[in-house]
Amino acid sequence: MRRRLTIVAAAVVMLVGGSLLLVARGGDDSQPAAANGTGLDTQTLSVGQIDIQIEPRQLDEQGAVFVVTLDTHSVELSMDLTAAELDVGGITWPVAGWDGDGPSGHHREGELRFDAAGSATGTARLVLAGLPEPVAVSWELNP
């Protein structure tokens, strides 16, 4: 009987602890699209041996900001991320800069910024150059 109570008590402690952990972490690992303020999905892809994550933080008439994360275990991440292109509704928005890790290593993260050159409507298409092949991602913007 004592052993059974010990097992039940351990199970209750594990359930309560796990529930508290999920609550503290916000429930799960997924991040809702609206959590970044734009309502646009974070896009994740792999090109060659490089894992890429692009999160739109801002995309409006004031400009655009994308958090770009590059990870690899095999190649040097030395590309010039300001060679990127952003086309919004058929208009090319000029690169305003890169605020992040410099061109080296196996992990880079930072903000790729663009100046607005028109309204933020239609399709937004971001192209990153300098990778084993061009990386293009797009989002449909609400009018």
C-alpha cells in the first residue's frame, strides 16, 4: 500500500510540475504569427547546409524590418546580407542596413532593414543573395 501511494504521489508531482512548466512557457513551442506585430508568418527553410529563419517584425508604410537567423555546422556565413532585395507590390524598396552579426562564423542573426518606397500592399517578396542558391520568400499583405 505504501509503495502504491509513493507512485501516485510521484505521478501527481510530475503532472503538476509539467503543467506549471507549460504555463510558464506559454503553452507550447509554436509562435503565433501575430506575436511579431505584423501578423505575418515567420518562414523557415534550408538551403544547402544552411538553416534560415526570417521573421517579419515590421512591414508598413514606414519601412520593413526582418529578423534573419542563419545557422550551419559546415560553411562560413560570410555573405553580404545587404545584397538582399525587397519587392512590395511591384516596387523595389531600398536596403537601409543590417544590424547584427558580422560576416563570419557558423551563426548569424540580426535585423535586415528596408526604407519604404510605396504602400505596403500586395505581395512582399524578399530575396537573400550570396547563399548556395538565392533564397526567396513572400507574404501576402492586407490592403
